[in-house]
Amino acid sequence: MPNALDTILDKLQSDERTKKAAAMIEAARFRAVYDMNLARAFWTDMALSLRPVPMPGIPTMCTDGRRLMFDPEFTVSLTPDEVHGVAVGHETIHCAQNHFGWIEPWMDRRIAQLAADAEANEICVEAGFVLPKGAVIPGRGDYAYLPTGKVAREHHRRPQVTR
């Protein structure tokens, strides 16, 4: 059983990681404004409309169209380019494509999320964003079996999406 000092130290370390992760996300958002050009204006505008909210314990990052929820541990494990790719690129595509809106209650949420990530990540890679190792990218790595050029609903209909 942890003693009171260990509990306090764990809380302080957690708070520091949360502050560092939040600063990394803000840096990615600032970079989006600084680097903005006509091709990137879409992502920048969408990324700035999301309110960053730390949520320790979620696997990575996610959005509901209003908030950019992030796990501090995951976020601080990324490079600045990867944070930019996920926070400014990947999560904004989920908003633009309304990925959280088309998933029906009867659908397997894990498969639907993989399908949505496949579409979002392929767009991000084409746009030049850097994504973390292991990202769901059709035609590459562990996801080489997924066809390229498909939207989430098309991936969702394919039985091998969860291979």
C-alpha cells in the first residue's frame, strides 16, 4: 500500500506530465497557425476550434467535435511532429468526416474506430503530417492488407478490417 508521500509524489509527477502534454498540444496548434497556408487553413481552423482537455487513461487522443481529449502519458511519448500530426491532422479529419456521428449503436465500436482511423490517417499522410509508429495506415505496415483510397464506411464493410 503506497504511503502518503508516494501518493503526493505520484500526483505531482502526473500534474507535471499533464502540463507538459498540454504545452505540447498548444505548441502544435501554434505551429499550425505559424505554418498556415491555403492548403493547411482547413486543419488550422478546425484544430483551433477544439478545446484541449486532459483525460488520463484514454488510450491516445480523441475528439467529440468540440474537445480534443488527450492522455498526458501518450502525448509526452510523441515527438513534436507526431503531436502536430495527431492533434492538428488526425483528430480534425475525424471532425470533418463526422466519424463520431455515423457510428450506429449496433456497430462494433472497435471496428468502426479502426475504419475511421484508416481514412483519417491516409488523408494525413497524403497531406504531409507525421503520425506515430503503428498508426492505422492502409497499404502500410500491419495494415498493408487494407485497400487505399477508401472512406471509413467502406473500410467498415470489409470483414478483414480487424485482421
